[in-house]
Amino acid sequence: MNGRAEASDVRMAGLSRYIFTAPSWPRSLGIIIALGLLIDAVSLRAGETYPFFGTLAFTIPAVLATFLTKPLLMERGKVITWNRSALLAAAGTVFAVIVTLFSVILGQSELLPLAFAIAMGLVFGVRLLVIAAIADYRLTHVVMPALPQSAFGVVFATLSFGQEFLLLGVVLHLVFGFGCVLFVWFVERPLNKGFHISAFNFINTFIEHMTDGSKSMEDFFREIGEEVSVPQVSLAFRRGDRRDIIFTVPNVHPGPMGEIGGGNLTRAVYEAFPEEVMTAHGCSTHDFNLVSASESEKIISAVQDSLEDLPYSPCAGPSCRTRVGSVEVLAQPMGDALLMVSTRWPQKTEDVDFAIGMTVMAEAHRCFAHCAFVDAHNCMADVASPVHIASKEGSEYLATAEQCISDSAGGAVHPFRAGAARVSMPFSREEGIGDLGVQALVVETAGQRTGYVLFDGNNMVTDLRAAVFEAVGGLVDECEVMTSDSHVVNTVTGKNPLGLHVSPEVLATYAKQAVEEAVADLADAEVASASAACEDVLVFGSNRISELASTVNAMLVFIPPLSLAVLLVAFLLSVLAYVVIV
């Protein structure tokens, strides 16, 4: 992916700074009451032109709106919290005060009725857009919940400004309401035309996911998704009376976020098998995100079928490490398969494109029946773009893999032992730790021990790999550290690597414990390998993420000038209405 696409990904991740938690509703009500009293005090000192205008026109309507918005939405089957309702009312009060006092600041107090009418129209428009975004994208359903604050404001202001003000207020509500409809139409058009989805409906479902874990976002992903067939290579270790082990490498992406789609694929696979299962990260980008959690069942079923009635081999070979340019691969032959774990550490390591993995696997088939090619996904400096096959880095992956395949051919001739362990960690998803904690597989053959450490998380800081190497140095001769790329640790941005919130040294102690337990679990083993054909799996689709990101970023560019244009037209129509009516 080029630099523009990388900038697009980072830019979308930066939207997370706009997500915040609404303050408690008493605090918002306090602001509303304080503003009303302040305006009353200023009005009193100025000669009481409009006595108690602050309380009547600003405070009381905002308080009524706070307690009416939630019930009005609940009638339509939608929910808004009291905190958000109060914050919206407080924000509307602030906007109304600023617009209304603008005429006073300019010394045009005779235009106060026009300024207040415009303020109420603006409050109605803002409430209409905000409620449509956070609760119900259908504008016709949110007119009534959006109306109380501005409607009561116009009614109470009529006591001060006279009966003709009521007509002016109604007309300006229609003007700003029409402006909002026009604005929504322009905003919705790009996504609707390109992906047949509603931008405001998408925001609704995203907020539902953030607040109560709703999975309704998956409906959108189904609409833009496409079916693919991908291979998944698994190594099955049989160990007599010990618990068996499965090391599997899916070529779908465990995203996009949280429990949505394939975000928790690793746990779903782990719980589907009686064996100790390690699910590493294969070659796939966000284009290969599962559209829903239920799609993981297709993958699990295909893997289960592929592991039936397999011939087992008692032989493996020692691991070897090869580097070409920035790419390093740890490869180990096991039976008729080759396990390869790739990394670009200490340079940033992000997703490797599906085409690279397929090319490596095809090349390996000249020497091995199966090839499990892992993207270790173990070095994050920042949110980065995937590695594609025609790039310099992609060529280095292919060159390193080709050398490893040649060096490992015919090497699985020694009996071996295998052991595995999983260690839970007392850290949360928000701290970058997925549900499975850390796992370790140790393979001992020809006097060499090789450790494979797998953290359930989305990438890691640069220092963690080195810290794990140091911690397990006396336990194994060779080692590689991986992450599953589980996006269950991500909600908005893809940047939540291991080691960001918990120090690498602390995490390394848990990795060491897992390796120690895996070494203690070593037993004579046999290995079988299989390549499952996971067919008709519904994923986001080729380049759909890039297309969606480009569309959203283009929308962000034209929304500010569009908003300004709509406001200017609304203000001009407001002045015209004032001249005609008053």
C-alpha cells in the first residue's frame, strides 16, 4: 500500500480522539442553571428590558428537554442516556446564548428577537443531527425528541417579544430543519452510492457497539462483504497420554474490532477443540476480516474436517534462522510440513498480504506437502500499512522464504518431543491482553529446543521481543515471539500493542512461565499436518477497507465547507423571514 493509503489509515485511527464519555447529568444541569442566572443578572443590571429572560428562554426549556428527550426516544424503541440528554441540552444552551448575545455585543439590541429565533432554529438543527447520529438515523423519527428545547424556548420568548415572534420561530425551525435534511442527504450520498449503507446508521450502530457491545455493525459488513476460499494449515501433535496440541495458521484477519467480526477468532478456535490450540497470525489484511463472528464456524468446521484420519510422523528437524534484508524467518521442518515464522523486527511489522503467503506456500510445495507461514506481527512503532507482494519488503519476504525452504528440505529425520502451555495474565483487553493470555510451544529435536511464544493481542512494542528472548534464553536454544493479532483489544484505533500499558519486563515474566511449563510438559510426540480449504467465508472483500477509508476521508474534507454553506443559507433565509414577518 502506498504512503497515501498509510496516511488514510492513520487519519481514520485519529478519529478516536473525538470519542468521549458524557459528564454526569447533574453537572450539565448545573451549567444550564448557571447560564440562565448569569443572563438574568446581566439583564437586571441593564435595566430589565426582558426580565428573567435567561431563566424563561434558556434554563427552563433546556431542563425540560433534558427530561423529555429520553422518554420521547424510548417511544420509538431507541435509547439515549440521561447524561447524554443533559449534555446535549447544555450544549444547545451554550450555542443559543452565544448566538443570542451576538446582537447585543454588536450594539444591535433591537435585533435580539431575530438573534434568539436564529439561536432556537440552530439548536433544533443541532439536536436533530446529534440525535440522528447517536440514537436513530431516521430524521422523521427524531423530530419530536429534537424539538422540546427550541420549541419551549420560542413559546416562552413569545411572552417577551410578542405574538409575531411565534410565527418567526416556527418559520426558522422549518428553515433550519430543511437545512439539516439537505446536509444529511449530502453526507449520506457518497457511502450510499458506493456501498449502499447509511453513514448515520453506521454511526448509530458504532455507538451501540461502544456502549452496550451490540453486534449490529455486522449487518453493514455483510452488505459490503464478499465470499472467499482460503487455506488454513494446521500441525497436530499427538503425545500418547498427554494432551494433544494443535498449531494452526488461518489466512483470515482477526478483526475489525472488539467482538465484531473475527475480532475474537483466537478464542473461538481455542474453545472449539479439546486439544491445546495455538492460533497464530497468517498472511491477511483487513480486507480479510470476517464480517461476523458466526463466519468463524466455517473455519472451525473446515479445520476439524481436515484433521480427521491423518498419517502421523515421529520425525522433525532442528530450526534454522534466515535473514534477507529486513525480513527474518525461523523455519522448522515437522513431518511432511514446514513451519515458518516471519518478522521484520526491529523494523515495524504489520500485516502481510494474502498474496505473499500464498506465493510462499506454493513455493514450499516443491519440498513439503504443507507449509504453515506465520506473520509474527511482533513490532509496532505506529499504525502501519500492510506489506504487499510487489513492494521491496514483499520481495524480501519471498527471498527469505525461498532460502529457508531450500535449507529445510529433507530435514525432518529426527525423533522429537513437544510440550505446550497457556498462562493467563491479570490484565484487561484495554491493556492490550486478549482472552487467551500467552501460550508457548516447545519442540525438542536433535539436541535443540525451539520455543514458539504466542501472545493473544494485536502486535507489541519493539522492546518486548528482546525482553522475552532474554527471559527464556536459558530454557530454549531458539525462539520466536508472536502475537495473534486479535482485535478484541481494539475498539476504535488499531494501536494498542502489548507493552504499551504493561511493561515489557512484566509481560516477559509471564512468557517465561509459559515456556517453563511447556518444557515441563515435553513428551515424545508425532506430528501430522493438513491444509484445510475454508470455503465461502464472507469477508470484507478486496480493497473494500481502502475504498471505505478513502470515501470517509473525502467526506471529512467537504463536511466543514458544506456545513458552513448550509448555515449561511439558513442565516440569510432567517433575515429574510424576519423582514417579511416583523
